[in-house]
Amino acid sequence: MKREDRSLLVVTHLCQLLDFVSGFGGLIVPLVLWLTQKDKVWDMEEHGKKIVNFQLSMMLYALISIPLIFLGIGILALIAIGLIGLAFPIINAIKTSNGEPVDYPFSIKFFK
């Protein structure tokens, strides 16, 4: 039986910020929460997929940006990726807390 746990969903979104604190964990912790709680918490399946898709997309964009440093646009791309990676987990945590639907722009749908 599933339970509603909006606070766990908020924490799942905010765990992405671990990348900024420790350098890793922004994908691992939400992935573990998603996989262990998707059958227990309402909407964890949807939120987990969106978070993992977003994190994988940001990693892919960062990898693509590294060679672009030699063309002069890679640094700007990495700064933009960092700002997007900081802003949208916070925005979506607030939306989740308010019961609003979340959206991560620029996400590639690895998991549907």
C-alpha cells in the first residue's frame, strides 16, 4: 500500500544539490531513493524518473561542454549547466512541497 509522503519527494529533489557540496551524490542518492521507495510512496515513480533523467542529461551536457572549452564556449556552457543544476532542483522542491507538477527543462527522456 502506497502512502503520500510529500516531504520525502522534496528531499529527493534537494538531494541533487549534493553535487555542489560533496562533488558527487546528486545522482546516486535520488536514484537509491527512487528505486527503494517507488512502490511505497505516491508519485515517487514520476519524480524519480524526472530527477534521474535531469541528472543524466546534465552530466551528458557537461561532458559535451568539455571539448568546447577549446572553442571558447565550453566555459559558458559549464556555467549555464551549473546554474540550471542549482536552480531547478530548488524550484521543483518548492513546487513539490506545494503539490504542483514539476518539470525539468533540457532533460533527455532516458526513462519514460
